[in-house]
Amino acid sequence: MITGIELGGTKTVVAIGTEDGSIIDECRFPTTLPDETLGFVIDWLGGRGHPTHVGIAAFGPIGIVPGREGYGKMLATPKPGWAGFSLTDKIAAAFPNARIALDTDVNAAALAESKIGAAAGMDDVAYITIGTGIGGGILSGGLLVHGALHPEFGHLKVPRMPGDDYRGICPFHRDCLEGLASGPAIKARWKKAAHELPANHPAWDMQAWYLAHGILSLLAIVSPSRVIVGGGVSQVDGLHARINARLEEIAGGYFPAAMEPGYVVAPALGQEAGIRGAFLLTSL
């Protein structure tokens, strides 16, 4: 019984599926406090059988490298009640015979898009999600990038767009990428949620500016063959084209990938990239 959990800052998905990423049955519900959220997950899975494999794709920061201090625990998250909570302990206590695989939600999405999505067949892929926060997952040389923690794309410092004096909302860094361009930052800056802003609103040129500068850093450091931008905020018409245009401009002709048509694309798997990636984690 292959099962997956996609634990997001706003919503959680729990599902039964297959090793190749197909979904058999799923349930989506709001992410609340840890015991309530994981309690619902455990009850839902337990009512359908005995999981043999559980893939967890979680928001961060979280300890994802086995054997290191803090493995399986939520770290310095601003989400109330979650810091220090151990996902792996909770799931292992409920399903002691199950094999647990853990990674970030964005790494899982990058894996899924590289295997069965918009970057199928590519070994060097970055997946960026823009929602409650901004996260980035990286597949490099066919391997998911971890490091001392895991990629924290949203906390890159990026150049200010000329004329932008907004303070930023990140509680740690104020005007990092997440502090300037996440969903809550858009709402705080423009007094409307992203989905309420029309496609011709100046907010989207600003989003393209900040995301393109963040992606330029990825190009310089890990050189992905394709960048996938997903999440609720990314769904406005024309945003990917704006990012591509701005990226080509600021790349200055130095990075060939940035000049390729459709370098920055939407996820082919839509809102299912994370949960389908969770299934795929169980076979690594």
C-alpha cells in the first residue's frame, strides 16, 4: 500500500497511489495544528488498510537528511505550533511497519515534474512554488539537493525593483524574495489577494522582476535545464511569459538556457505535483 502525504502551509493532501506517481484515492483539507492535521491523515489512511510505504512531502524548514540531528522535525517555521514537531515520529508510531521517505514538498514536486511532468527526462530541474511562502526544489544530476538543510530559494536576497520601497513581510529577513513576492506579501502590498488582481495589474510585472532575479541566481549556481513555476500565485495568465522575458533581459546573453523559448514553464502536473512526488519518494 503506497501512500503519500503532502503537507503544505495552507492545505494538506493525503492519498493512496502507485510507485510511478499515479493517484488512486486522495483527500484534501486545511492544514491546522500538528496533532489535528496528522491525526486526520492517520485516521484516513488507517481506514483504508495498512500502509507499507509512506512518502512525506512537507513544507519547511524541516530536517530531511536521515542520521542528522533534527531529522523528521519541523525547524524554525513561523507557522504557529509546528516548530519542533516530529512528522516521522508521529507517522512511525501509527504505522510501525511502514517505510517512511521524507523530503520537502518542493523537492517532491521537482522529482515528479522531472519524471512524469513538464521536465520529463531531464536530470537538472528546479521547481518553484509561490503561495503562502516561496519554496524551491532542485534536482541536480538526477539527485535531489539537500545540503546542510535543504534549498531555501524563497529566502534569497534579490535586487529591489526600481521604485519599490515596500518593507517586506518575512519575519526573519524582511525583504527576501518570500518577503517581497509571496502570496501574503502581494496582499499586504496591494491590499488585495493575488487571485483578485487582474492580469494587467502592475503587481505582475513586479512579480516577474523578483522571480526572474531569483531564477538568475539558480542559473548561476546549479544551472537547471528547466525551471517550473507553480503554486496558487503563479496561475495568473501571462506570468510565465513575463518571467521569461525579464530573465532573458537580465541574463545579458551569458546563460544560453535563459534564451531558450519556454525555459520557465508551468507545472504539467498542476496542483498534483507534490502528492505525486510523495509517491515517487518511496521508491528512491
